[in-house]
Amino acid sequence: MSDNIAIELKGITKTFGSIVANDNVDLKVYKGEILSVLGENGCGKTTLMNMISGIYFPDKGNIYINGEEAHIASPKDALNYKIGMIHQHFKLVDVFTAAENIVLGLKKDYKSANGNSRFKTMFKTGADLAKESIVSLSNKYGFDIDPEKKIYQMSVSEKQTVEIIKVLYRGADILILDEPTAVLTPQETEKLFEILKKMRDSGKSIIIITHKLHEVMAISDRVTVLCKGKHVDTVKTSETTPNALAEMMVGQKLSLNIYRGDPVNPEERLVVKNLNCVSREGVKILDDVSFTAYSGEILGIAGIAGSGQRELLESIAGLQKVHSGEITYNDPTTGKVENLRDKTPMQIRNLGVRLSFVPEDRLGMGLVGNMDIVDNMMLRTYGKGGPFFLHRKNPKKLAEDIVERLSVSTPGISTPVRRLSGGNVQKVLVGREIAASPTVLMAAYPVRGLDINSSYMIYNLLNEQKEKGVAVIFVGEDLDVLIELCDRIMVIGSGHITGIVDGRRAEKNELGILMTSSKKYDENLTDEEGTTDAN
Amino acid sequence: MQIKSSREPLFHLVKRDKIPWWKAWLIRIGAILLALVACAVISELITGVKPKDLFTTILHSWFGDADYREKFSIVQNRKFWILLQETAILLCVALAVTPAFKMRFWNIGAEGQVLMGCLASAGCMLLIGDSVSPSMLLVIMFIAAVVAGAIWAIIPAIFKAQWNTNETLFTLMLNYVAMQIVAYFCIEWAPSNGSNVVGVINRDLETADGGNYGWLPNIFEGFVKDVERPRMPEYAHIILIVLVLTALMFIYLRYSKQGYEISVVGESENTARYIGINVKKVILRTMLISGAICGIAGFLLVSGIEHTIAMDTVGGRGFTAIMVSWLAKFNPFVMIVTSFLFVIMDSGASKVATDLRVNESFSEVLTALIIFFIIGCEFFINYKIVFSRRNGKKLVSASNAVTSSDNDNSK
């Protein structure tokens, strides 16, 4: 049996300061199997994988590869041990072709695959020589790739394919994929799984890091669950259920259902009409977008990452230059209709529009990482009061309040927010935006990277706002969550609306098709409730 | 397949979570002591200078030679007060560059901005002279210096805000422009043709109460009684002015709205836009302040110390100030310590070069060595080294790289 073990970890421990990222973790991966590593965020999945791929070195414990002890001190060492990692953020050169990226960093090999003489090959680049191998790899596993295509012309899933071929080309037998499906549509995910299964059948060992339960069930042979840096259990996928896995992940029983109340007398709050935006390069990023956000409902926005969600929210918030179209706001207190287009965030606030925005980039836009919680609370309100001095009294109170109410785990309110974990950062940001008692709340990927408990807390906060009559706009990536949480789901595909569906009736497949559809959604074809039959 | 022996690395680095302040300072003091030991060893080895001679010479550079020290008294020790005054001027320039650096605006043009302040002060002193009252002249000089410094700083800021030009190159080049302008006026204002040296301005133009026109008066004159030839009053006024400026800058950066805006713009322009800060306005305003304080430094240099103008009046302080500011992590009060450190190192180094007859470059090597240790020790404050438990146990395992040719496609 031991012959069959590709890689074995024994007693691996890694600490960062006082934080124990991995505590005495054991792990076995057999040849020809797919192992899922499952766990909440911050449970040490990625740290563990980084130690296998040579980015970190363990404090304690041993790694055995094919039964022999191995020391992996650098990614190069990992490659020598035939380990390849596909990171969540691709590491590719945009202006190079697929083939050039694949051979990047390798020495030019004169003995090319078909045995040409040195003279014949010396005027060719490594990329030319590699093309044949790339094509044969593609045929073997069913990749769909053009080696000549430049990276910047590729879709996310194509880029991922290049990353996978890159490690295969370097001879990897153990592949580690860090949340490979986070950026893919359901259809692309299925295709990826097909490929992974083929690789497994040809004897490769595959480790997938994920926190999506249904994917674990769909693809893996075995599942290893980590919780707070510790190895909880490793089970056969066929002998477990999603609920059992979820319990292992969080260490407690929980219900996976998201509460959804009915909207209470919805009114038109924010109306967007024929909105167009053009990027600096002259590319259309928003194409004729029209929709209405009602008070007391959660409007979900689904779409492949980078389809214009960010630009849409930013143009409403006054951060993105609008080319044409209308953005109007109906003030619930005065009943006035305000135009928001071409206004700066400051002007919008001065109009009395209580618009809160939780941006996608939390530490790069919503918060200042090096400032403490109190100073971050002030971001929106520091201008109030006298002309010269800052007033830290109210922000301090707000900070204490948020830390207590949302149970933010932090050493204190004067800790820089970048030191907090992702979930706590998000609680601070959402807490601040909600504290402004908004009438419109826009949240872009508010649960990205959050563990189950924190995610549910965010859902509850959004629901609370909805009950208060706030028009909530929620940009999400997990379709299951969108379907469970939102009253209506708007699908956006390459800059235009491809459909608006009722959240209570939506099907995942239907959304998936809409996400990739190029057809523009036509309001006139739909019935009163805003449902549409997809294509 | 090639068999390769792999060895566990001897040690690895671990990021520290938090370090108590006393431990951090212990590391810093340890680093300085180590640096001194290294200096002693290196000078012994390379130049044959005995460590004892080296350190006594450095001490002399701070407190004067032996006969001075016999009647050593803080108020009387001229050398020591010169050191403090030097510190004050360097600190003033460091205070000037700090708001810009906090905003991540890489202003390396303080040298030129201070020089323009010097030029404006000297120009007023020379051209206006006794046609206004002495105090009026000082006010005019001060304003002229502040405006000149601010103009020299706002030029790159405008280009940065409007067209996003690179401020590093821009401010650096403006230094040379400033120097050439000063060179021109040195020729223009030189009292004798061809000497190109301006000389002490208004030496003979005395005011009613015994001072000179355009020279900063000794407000502490007669302040210290009962002591023979007190030196303190000659220098204390400049030191006091800069200390007040330090406190003001600390308050501005930490407790004012504008200081808060500077931090936000510096940390992330996206966040600044997101909350509706006018980034261009903040850049322009901050550089105006930065340049104005450079102008003040120029005014103090000309009116309070040099009473003349030359191309090297600023003497590289504009660049040293950058190190002072960074090393203090932009905290004005810590800058008092760092600027003092740079001044005493500099004075020690030049004394070593002249008294011990070693090459001047060698004393610069010593200074660099000390700075290297001080900056280097920050690494050990942030990280700790963990040595592996089984030292260098050799083992043979794992195949070497499979070259790209015999990879998957050969299967």
C-alpha cells in the first residue's frame, strides 16, 4: 500500500508569530486520486499547500515523497519533486503567448522532442519547440488551447488552462489547485472537472483546495477537513454528506439555509437608465444598462468576474465616469428625485443621499490597511465638526460598538485593520457602512474569502437592512447563495444585462446560461414579475 | 534520473507578531554598539588607527578638545551648541519633507527648495538692506523665503496632479536648476568682480541695538547670568523655533483633518477617491506646506547662521533629511533623535578625517557602517531567526529536475 502513496505529511506545524496556521497536520495523497482539502478561511489550507510547493518551510514535521523524506525549501525544489501548484491568482505574462508562458524560466532545450539536430533548432525559441508537446498534452487530457494566443486575449478559464499545462509541462505528478473554481462559470467548472478526472485516471495525484461543499462531493475521491489549523478527519467522499462535512469544518452543527423575508411595500429607490461606460482604452464596459432597485428588497447581481459589476457600482457611487445614461435617486424623506450622474462621492453625500458602498477591494478602497479601526471609522465622517481638528470621540464609540456588536476579534480598536483576518476586516467595513443608516446599500462580493460563520453574519446584516426598508444591491459569485438570499437576481454578461429573474424561482443552470449569453435582456419581453425565460 | 542530496536549510525566518517596545530599543542600542565595534575593528585593520584614538577623536568633535573639557559646562560648550543648532536645521528640513513622504509623494527636491529659500532671504537682505526697519526686513525675508520654497515645491506638484508626471525625477532635477540660479546670483552679487563669493552680507550695516540688518537677533542675550562667556544664547533661538515647528507638525499630522487626508491619500488613492477626497487638491496643498517649511529652513540658515549665500549653503541636508524622516517613521518627535544621530556622526566623521589624517572617504565608510547597522536592525525587530533542530543532517532523496524534454509527452 505504501508504494501507492505519492506524498505524505507527518506532524506538520507552522506558526506565524503567535498564530498557529498548521498544528501537527498529517496528510496522505495516493497516486491516481483527487483529494479535496476543505476548511473555512484561515484554517490553514493554503499555508499547508504552500509548504508542499516550497513557498513556506515547516517549523516542525516531515514531508515524504514516494516514501523518502524530502526538504522542499523553494518552488524550484518542489518542481524537482514533481509538485506543481496552480495558484488562485495566475502568474502569467500578459503580452506573451500561451506557449511562451509555458516555457518561461526553463532553459532552452536543444534536444527537442522529435530529435532534430542542434543546428536545426538553434534559431528557434523554446516556445516553438514546446508547441508540439503542448498540443500532445492538450489531446491527452482534453484541453482546449491555442498555444499562439496571447494571455491578455484569453478568458479566465483559458488562463487557468495555461497554468495547468505549465505545471504538467514541467513534469508535475502532484498538482495542487488553490480554489480553481472561484472564477469559473458552472459550465467551465464542469469542463475543468472532466479534465481533472482524466488526469487522475492517468495516475496523477491532485489536491484541490476549496470551501464549496457541492464541488467536493462532485469531484473528489477523498476529503481532508481542516479546522483552525488542525486536521479534523479524512473521509471517503462516497461515505459522507455535505452536512456532515460542514459540521466538521466549523466544529458545530449549523443550518445551511439562508433566511429570506418578503419585501415590505417596495418603492422605487434607485433607477438606472441606459447607462453606458467606456474604459480608458475605449472599450465599452457597461452597455446600455437599465434597472431599478426597490426599497426593502435585495437585488442580486450575478455574472462572471469582470463583466462590469465593479464599474456599475462605481458609477452609481460617483467613482466611475459615465459616458451616457441616467442615474436617479428617489429620496424617501423629501420625495424629491435627485440626479446622481456626474457627481463626486462628496457631492452625492451633500445632497443628503444616504448611499453606502462596500467595495470589492476592502483594504485597497473601503478601508486603509495601516490605520487602526477608529481612524477607519472616521473615513466617511471626518469632515464633520470644526474646520481644523479631527474629532475621534464619536468614531471611537462607533468602533467599540461595532467590535462588540459584530464580535470582531481584534486585540483592540487601535489595531491596524490589515492585521485583522479577512472576515473581521469585512465586519469592520460593513459595520461602518451600515452605521451611516443608508437608504441604498451596495455590497460587492461581501462574503468573498469569508468563512461560513462570518458569511452568515453578513447575510443577516443585509437582511436586517432589507427589513429596515433599505434598497440592498448585492454582487455575488456563489450562485447558490444568490438564489437563496436575493429577491431578484440580475445577470450581467460582458457589460450588459442578460436577464433579471425572480430569486425564488431561479435555477442555477438558467443563471449559468445567462452569465455566458451575449443576448441583451429586453424588458418588454418579460412579464410583470420580472422573470424571463432564458433564451 | 539523477539523485540529488538535499539538506535541510540551517535556519529560517519567522515574522514576529508584536515586540515590546523595550525589546525593540534593546535591539537598536545593541545594533549601535555592534556598529561601533565594527568601526573599531575595521579602522584598526585598514588604517591602523587605534580604537581608543578613534573614539576620543569622535568625543572631541562633540565636546571640543581637552582644554575645553576641563572647564566643561553645558552652557559654555560652544561645540556642543553648534551640534544642537546643526540638528535643528536638519530637523527643520526633515519636518518639511515629512508631509510629502507621508502622502507617498517622493519629494527629493528639498535641497533645491531650501536653497531657493536661502536665495530669497539673501536677496532681500542684500537689496532691501536698511531701507526698512530691521524687524520689517526680517519679516520680508521670512515671507520671501517661504514663498520661494513653496513655488519650487508646487511646480512638480502641479505637474504630478495634472499630468501624473514622475515627481522623483522632477524634484531631483529642480535641485540642479536651483543651484545654477544661485550660482548666477553669486556672480552677480559678489562684491569684487571675479571672486564669485558673496561674503558676509550686511556685516557693516548695524542696527540701533547692536545687531546687523537681516540677521536673526539673539533673543536669549543676557538670559544666562553668573556664567562666564555663555554660548547657549547664540544658538538657542534657532533651536527653539524648530522645536515649536516640530510640535506643530506633530499636531498637524496626527490631529488635524488635513493630516488625516494626507495619510489616506498616501495609503491608498483609491480609498481617498472612494470617500470623496479631492486628491489633486491634497497633493498641491501638501507640497505647498512642504515647500514653505523648506523656505523657513532656508531663512534660518541665511538669517540665523550663515549670513551669506553660496551654491553649497544647504550642503546636502535636503537629502540627509529624507533619511532622518524615514528612519523616524515620519514621527516628528522621533526625528529629533534621528537628526541628532546624523549630525553627531557627521561631525565625528569629519573630525576623524582631519585629526587622524585618514582619508575623508574612510570616515564616510564609518558613517555608512553605522547607518547600515541601524537600518539593518529593523529587520530583526520584524523577524526572528529560528535555527533548525537537526543541524545540517544530510539525506539523499528525490530526483533532480526532469528536464523539459522527458516530461509527460514521452509517456
